[in-house]
Amino acid sequence: MKREDSKHETDNIKRYQEEGYTANYLFENDRLIDAETKEAYKPEDIFIVAHHRYEGMSDPDDMSILYVIETKDKRKGTHLLGYGPMADLEEAEFFKDIPKANYSKNADINELT
């Protein structure tokens, strides 16, 4: 899913919400959790539709990736992952464990590994 990138995470989150990606996912106990339904997902249950990287304007260490996600049960939403020196390593590993076959061709998987 190619699109014009925004400089702010909230702009892209809002655009994806308008396209039906309304679920919010949290990382907890080595699973991605749907904040509304409390359904827990393993890496193989997650499909990455797209991702967007961001760097802080005033602090280059303030980095994040917005993942646009579809789940095995057809829920659609987003998850914002911090990366860089302050990243949660367990959360980063979760996303590395998502099978490459579960990434959209437009998700730029080669840039994530």
C-alpha cells in the first residue's frame, strides 16, 4: 500500500483510521493485544500491510515505526513501535519474528531487517 508519507505519526494514523484500520494494538507478555477486544496475537497471526519510519526533529534518537496491521481474524489497525537506543527489545523481536511471507510486497520488508 503505497502512499505519501507524513512527517508525523498521528497524521498517518488518522489516514489509516479513515481507511478502516481502527484497532489499536499494544505489546504485552510477548503478544500483540487488541486494546478493544483483548485478543492476543502471536507473530504468525500478524500481517504487515505497510510501515512508516519517523525520526524526531530535535532528537535523532527519538525514532519510531508505525506498523499498519491486519490480523488472522481480519481485524485492521496500527501499532507504533519505538526503535533505536531506547527501544523495547522484546517488542522489536516480536516484529522480527513475523514471517516474511506475512509482509505486503509494498511494506519494504528488506528495510526492516
